[in-house]
Amino acid sequence: MAQRVLILFSHPYAEASRVNRALLNAVLDLPDVTVHDLYEHYPEQMIDVEHEQALVAEHDVLVFQHPLFWYSCPALMKNWLDTVLTFGWAYGDDGDALRGKPWVHAITSGGAANVYQRMAYNQFSIAELLRPFEQTATLCGMPYLQPFLTQDVNQLDEIALQKRAAQYAAWVQALVDGDLPPVVHTAHAPQVDFLEGA
Ligand SMILES: Cc1cc2nc3c(=O)[nH]c(=O)nc-3n(C[C@H](O)[C@H](O)[C@H](O)COP(=O)(O)O)c2cc1C
């Protein structure tokens, strides 16, 4: 049976977007896929929580599509998480509305993959930077899947961008078909902590 995929798209300057726009255009007409443009829907950032929770309930897989902004997500996506993932619905007593629904990001970044490494200027891998999202998903009982990353976007010429958009459409179609990317477990990596008394 087809999995119903909800793409929660967050981009504050969508009209100026090149990469996300191309990716999104490639999936707009896919059956069983709903594209929900958060900035278009909520220009004043006043999120209708009941509406969002009902929309989530109608879908099996959540895709958060967004550009990487300051090693994280755009503000409205954070606002969405803060307001929609309520106690008693997303987590806590009887809060099981999201349990079992996979969470996956589709992220674009200016930086190339090789600058997201310990010795490079961004120091941390994308997986490390996304840990707050991974743990949020885990708290809500959602399998947190390996993201679809489009990096070094300024180097993508028109042909490469169209190819990437076609790959995105195939990736989203695989989600619909239930052919999911692997689950991420960065908690299994060696742990680094603040020094006690430092
Ligand atoms: C406010 C802001 C913050 C950004 N932060 C990052 C960042 O932390 N890491 C990175 O690799 N690129 C960063 N970028 C670059 C964007 O990720 C890049 O412009 C975007 O993915 C391009 O997609 P678009 O054509 O859909 O806008 C940032 C861009 C803006 C405007």
C-alpha cells in the first residue's frame, strides 16, 4: 500500500530559491505526496496547530525540506516543531500521534560535503549538526532516516540541478513505495562532553 508522504517545505525566500524550487517542482505532481509550503501558508508565522496536527495524522512519512541556515533549519520550521509537537499529542502521556511515522530531511547547503568534517572549517558532520532533530524524532517515537542532502549548491549548473531534481523525485517516490533510507543512530558514536569543573 502506498505511504502518504507529507513534505513540510520551509524557505523564507522561496521566490528567490533556485535549488529548493527545482527540487520541489519535481515532486509537486507525484501521487500520494502532499507539498505543504509553510512560509506561504503562514506569512505571519501564526501556525494553526490543529490544522497541522490533522495534516500530519493523514500522512505516514514526514519530509522536512529546507535550506541549511546557520547549521540548522529556517525559523518557521523551528516554530512549527515548537508549537505542533505538543505534550500529550507528540510525546508524554498518551502522546503517540507520531509514533512509527518516519522523519526525514531533504536539505540543501552552500557548503560542500568535505567542509563538514572535523579538520575542515565547519568542523562537524551534517549528522552531528542535526542531532537535536534526531533526538526530537526519537522522543516522539519516530524512526529518523538518513537525509537527502544536496550540497555545494552554488556549483550546480542547470544540467546538474535538473539531474538532482530527478533524483529527488525518485527518492520521494521510494518513500511512497515504502522503500525507506536507513535509520540514523548518531548516539552510537563516541560521546564528547563538557569537562566537569572546567
Ligand atoms: C541565513 C542563511 C544561512 C545559511 N547558513 C548556511 C549554513 O549554515 N551552512 C551552509 O552550508 N549553507 C548555509 N547557507 C546557504 C544556503 O543553505 C543555500 O543558499 C541554500 O541551500 C540554497 O538553496 P535555495 O537555492 O533553495 O535558496 C545559508 C544561507 C542563508 C541565507
